[in-house]
Amino acid sequence: MKSESRLEKVFTAGRFAVTCELGPPQSSNPETIKKKAEYCLGKVDGVNITDNQTAIVRMSSIAAGVIAMSCGLEPIMQMVCRDRNRIAMQSDILGAAGLGIKNILCLSGDHQKFGNHPEAKNVFDIDSTQLIAMVKRMRDDKQFLSGDRIKDHEPKLFIGAVANPFADPFEFRVMRLAKKIEAGADFIQTQCIFDIDRFGEWMKLVVKAGLHKKVYILAGLTPVRSHRALQYMKNEVAGMSIPDELIKRMESSKDAKEEGVKICLEMIEKVKKMEGVAGIHLMPIGWESITPVILERAGLLPRTEV
Amino acid sequence: MLYTENKPIDEILESLGDEKNIFLLACDGCADVCETGGQKALLEVKAELEKAGKNISGTALVDFLCNKILVATRLAREAESLQKADSVLALTCGIGVQAVAKVVDKVVHPAANTVSLGGLHGLWPAEELCQACGQCVLDYTGGICPIAFCAKHLLNGPCGGSQDGKCEVDKDTDCAWQLIYDRLKSLDKLDSLARIIEAKDWQQSTSVEQRKIKFTKAML
């Protein structure tokens, strides 16, 4: 085992993994996290704690991760390259591991233009691929990026990265995934899947390149409550592909919430059948209470201990 | 004035790789003043490459390599030797490399790093930009600069926000990495994107380095 991560154990045991997203509050209130934690406690193998998602200031992913951990959950700490340089990042990696965090998800990060501080200067000292390589170097080579030795207690983190099969250039997306794996990614979380055909096409290329044998892939899924949510994502969120039929289906449904759940359940069934998919990552944006419902109906509960 | 410093010859040779026939193009503007371009540097680099077993298919000296019209006019006279070349080595600043890459259908390797943009410059408007990061990667990115044109200065490919060729930050702006991908595809050099570019040494960038430039009389 590369780490002491429960998620790694689930993957290596060959179980279909389930993780979900937990967004920290725009305040210092720990109760918000505890409330969201209740919905997923005992039902997922890890909770992904976002790092100032869409560049909106929130409680730090380390702090929120530690609070989630106190509730009995295993956090996956997100770290983006937008806000910190390599010194601050390595310092926070040591701190996070020191506090008991065992998983990290490395991303470039949304541009600050989309957040509530568009005036900010971004950092991007290193990019997501370089961040992955840096964490691996700290863990496996016991070295900082500078080459200086970590004398003891190297951070034993299970390393995650993201992939977006819906961004362009499409043909480059598999090559970019291969680079992230070469840099040291142990698992991959994809962008929200609505365009299942394009996801299937991408997975075929991933399997053809043999990448599914080198990394565990979590298919990202987002249940939605209304067709407006889909329309918003289609028009406003970068790197999304949302088929019109899906919007029409939600719009014409008498019970949109139930339709949203059904669509998500159908997606789970479809990705489970795809070669190379090792689990799902649920991102019920603003609808955390639906997580246990979906997992129950999908037959993914109870989560057995590993 | 764009201040440049020579890349080490070993780095240039590594970048040229298996390419045997090289066309040398030197700038006689700012780069001449910095001794990274001009006739003298051109002859020195030619000798170094020949020593390393390369064949120089042709050479040209152009007043300002950042001016695409001047470059195209001058290279029209070198069509044959340019045709024979596997690639072009440009003895110029980052803007010069980008301008040459827009004119020729070959990989254009930078022979220098641009370290500062101090003093008077900008004689004509152009879309090529250089941020003087001091570690030029334009050969790897097909002559399109990810430091200047990518909103996140990414070095290992486009972020997840690149869609339909546009940048997530501004739908009217091309995604730099889409341009890089298209350019390398047209040159049949997509393989070069598989290489992981390591964390950059920002000590070489303009914000740090320009204070340390040693001005010679010829420069001022």
C-alpha cells in the first residue's frame, strides 16, 4: 500500500468505490460540515473536500477535512494551484498529513475570474501535473521539490487527479490523463457526466491505451432537481457537455426531483458496466440529502469495511 | 528592448534531437545588442552545431525577426535551403520565435531565453507576446507561448475549461493549448506533448532577473 487511505484499500480490494463531494461553508461554522457529514456517514468510502471551488472563498479544505474526519469520514483533500506557491503547498501537505489526512486530489483550479475576488492575482507557480509529481516525490522519494530530504514522517497520501472527457481538444484528453498517471496519480475523478456517449467514447480510448490498469477511475455524477440546473451548467459552466434530450426529459417530467434521481441511477448502471470504471464520485451540488437515497436505490449500500 | 541570454548549447542540441538539417535564422535587432543574435552569434552557433554533427542547410540574418513581413520577405529568397531543413533555430527573443513560427511550416527552436522587456520597444503592433519567463519553451509548444497566452500559465496541456477552441475565462479568446495542439498536429509533432514539463525555475523570470542585467555600453 502506498498510503494508509481507506479509499486505496477499497480500490485494491477490487470493490466498486463510492465517494461524494462536501463543499466547505463560506463561514467558520463547523456545524455546516457536520450536518452535511450526516448524509454520507457510513455510506461512502471518502468525502472530497473542495478547495475554494469556483474561486469563492470558503473554509480551507484542510480544516474542513479535519472536521469531517472528526465526524468519522475519510476526507479527500482538494488542492488547487491557483492560490499557493510550491512552498505553501508543500507546507500544507505536511500539515494535512500531520493532521491525519490520507488522500489528496490535485487540480489546476478554476480561474479567479469566476469567483468573488476577480481582482486577485493568481499564482500557478506549478500546474496540476507538476503538483501530482511533487506529492509523489514527497511520498515515495522522501524529498521536497527542491531535492532536500524529508528526514522522517513523509506524507503518505493517496494521490488523486481529475480528468475532463468533455473538454477540448478531445483527442488530447487521453494523453493528458496518461501524463497525470506518469506523474504519479493513483486515482482519477472525472468531471460530471451528463453526456454518457462521449464519456463512453473517452473510456474506450482510455482502455485502448491500457490506462485503466494503471489508475482507478471514479466516474463523476451529479443528480439535478430541475431542467434549469442543467441549462445553467450548459450555458455557464466551462467544460461541460449536456445533451438537449436530457434537458427536455427533465422539463417534461411531472416530478423533476424523481426524474433527476432516475437519470442518476441510470447513469450509475451504465458506468458500472463500462470497462475501466472503478467507482463513482457523487456531486449533488446543494442537494446533499439525496446522496443516501441514490446510493440505497443503486444497491451500493451498505458499504462493507475493508 | 528585449533582453535575451543564450541557452546553453547542450540544451539547444537536446531540443534539436534527431533533426539533422537545421536552418539558422538570426535577429539583427535587440538580440544583436545582447550578443544572442547578429552575425557574430550566427557564425558561433553555426560552428557549434557543425561540430555536433549537424548540417546547416542555410542561414539568414534579418533586422527584426519580430516583424513577420520582414521575415517572410527575407525567407522567400531561401525557399530551397529552408525546404531542406528539418527545423529552424532562431537566434532571437520569444516574440521573434513566435513570429517566425507563424511564417514557416517547421518547428522553430529558440536559441535564447528572454529575461527582460526593459527600455524602449514595441515599434509595431503584433499579436505575439513574451513575458520574459527566462526559460523559453516555444520549441515544445510549437511557437505559441503558454506563459503569455494561457490564463493559468499551464505547461502540461489545457485545463478542463477549454471548449470549442476557446478559453474558459473569455469565450472570445482562443485557448492557447488548443492553438498549440493544432499547430503541433499540423507539424506531426504531437508526441512532444507527452513529455512532462517539470516545475519552472521562476528565478529566471523578468520579475526577478531584470534587476540583475549587466548593461554594457553597446546596450545603452
